[in-house]
Amino acid sequence: MKGAVNVQPGDNDVGNDPTNELRLITRAIGFLAFVTGLLYLRVIVGAGLTSLSSGELPLGVALVFAFLLMATAGLLLSWRWEGLGGLLSLLGGVGLAVMDYGVLGRNGWIAAFLYSSPFIISGTLCLLCWRKNRRQTQG
């Protein structure tokens, strides 16, 4: 048959490529973290608007917003640029954890972990995919 391509099992099989499987898992977790980030941003913006209407916006709230925005934007960027997006998400998540711990005080480490873990995990996975992809293309 003219034009037919003879493909053998295992030739370019997406299911057997561990990098593609990791990328699929990373994107699924990243999507859930992105939705979580949007919900957090909605709450922070509401709290910030309430603080602004009363005439004060604490520096801690502004920094939490900035780190949260950075982590969420990093997840969005990671769909196109895994390295850059993963790094932004990871740094934003770590900054968010530090700020949450500092702002919340007692038992703040639990909240810091819960609020920042989606971004730290997703950012780390994105960086891992990026690194594996670079090694495959170089080697």
C-alpha cells in the first residue's frame, strides 16, 4: 500500500516514555494548584480591598499577595516554559510559606505548609520535567 507507514510497537510510543508520564502528572497537579491559586487570590484580594477601605494595608498582606501572584503566574507560564514557570512557582511558594509563617505566628507552620505546598510541589515537578527534557535533548 503506497504511503503506509510501518510502525512497530515501542517506536515513538508515548506510553513508554517516563518523561511524558511525568509531564502529564505534573500538568494535572499544576492545573489543580493553579485553580487553588486563583481561589487564594480571590480571598486575598477581598481581604486587601477590605483593608484598603479601612485606610490601611499591612505590608504582610501585600507580600503574601505578591508571592501568591508570582506562584500562580509561574504555574500558568509552566505550560509553555517549564523551567521558568517552575522556578517562579517554587520561589513564590517558598516566599508564601515564609510570609504565612511570619504573619500567622503560632501554629503558622501548618498553615504555611498547607497554603504553599501546591506551588512548591508543582514548581519542583516542573523543574524536574524541564531538567529531564534538557538531558534527553542533549544526550
